[in-house]
Amino acid sequence: MISSLFDLSGQRALITGGGGGLGLALARGLAQHGAAVVLNGRDIGKLDAAVQGLRDEGFEASAAPFNVTDEAAVRAGIADVLAGGELHILINNAGIQRRAPLTELTLDLWNEVLTTNLTAALLVSREVAPHFLARGSGKVINILSVMSEVGRRTIAPYTAAKSGLKGLTRAMCAEWAEGGIQVNGIGPGYFATAMNAALLADGAFTTWVSGRTPAGRWGNLEELVGAAVFLSSRASSYVNGQVIYVDGGMLSVL
């Protein structure tokens, strides 16, 4: 009976930035628990390959190629997703990283990171929420970061965006919880993803991460799945406005 709380059979989930890396890992994890998954991204070839890979594993998957930073594209894209059936879960995962010292930071770079990592979550959620509210249920999961809580050199836009996304998560909870929507966040620590490829290749930084993290290592993408399944399922029906940090203990120690 306990396992049934985590059963996602009959649920349909949209994952933005779902064509690879963290997004695809979360999509696969939800699919393994019974959900039909819809992968969003801008690279149609990459999306199609990811969808086919999931289908080859026996999962129900489809693609929804649209630009999450374009308001009109989001509106049309979500309409297409909803035309394909009920939607029960939204994971706002799309994100980018751009590095520059603050004194050399251009407004274009700042806006690019803020729009992709923060504004896009608003645009997509705003289109999905009326569908959830009309039904009286729905799950929104925003992918934050340990940088929602701390700062580090050269990534000010990313830190600001992820901190803002934490606040947006709470604001969404405040407005939508009464309508049956649970809005929560997952804050990954350092995981081996394409976004972190340069850091992974830096021996000194990799050693720092291992030393700074009580677990003594980088995270594996599969280790994010449990939090996503929990927040997507009936098991979290009274959890709202919260952030689960999956960071090997990094934020717990000095």
C-alpha cells in the first residue's frame, strides 16, 4: 500500500529542458514509475532521439518542441500539449549557465540567464496553472540549485535566477495551493551533467567539490529521481512551497 503512494500510472508529465542531462534523467525516473512523459526543448533532433530512447525502453513518451523563453511560443506549445491529453505534472527544468566576473557582466548575458532560468518557469507555469486549477489538482516542480542559497564567483546571473526561482516557488504556492496545486522545488548540488562539463574537467575544482561535500563526491543523476517522484506523487499531497536540496550535505556544513 505504501508503494502505491508513489505510483504515477495514469499521470502525464511535461519536463522542460527534457532532451538530455538532468531533465531526461527526471523524465526517465517518472516514466519508470508509470508516468507518460512529454519532453520539451528547442533542438528537435535531440528531443526526437530522447523520446525514441525512452520508447525503446518501453515507456510512453512524446516531444513538445518550443522555446520556453518566448511568450507566444509557450502559449502555443502548452496548448498543443494539452490538446494531446490531460497534464498532471510540470517540471520546470530548462536552464543555462554563463560565466563572467560581475565587473565584466553584460546586460545581454544577464538577461539571457535570468530569462531562461527564471522567467521561463513563470511563462510555462502560468499557461499550465489554469488547467490544473480547473481540475483542482496538479504538481509543479521547479529545479533550483544550491546556488539558490549561496553564491560563488563568476555566476551571479545564475545565482540570482535560482534564488528568484525559490521565491517564485513560494509565490506560486501562496496563490495556487488552495486550488489543489502543490508547487515545490528540488535544489541539486554538484551533479555530473553537460552544463558542468568544464568543471568536471577541472581536477582542482573536482577535488574541491569532493572535499566540500560531506558525501565526498559528485552526485549521480539517478539520485535526483527519488525527490522528483515523491514531489510528483500522492505521497507529497500536503507538501507545498518547499525545497528539497539533494546535495550530499553540502549546504549543511561550513
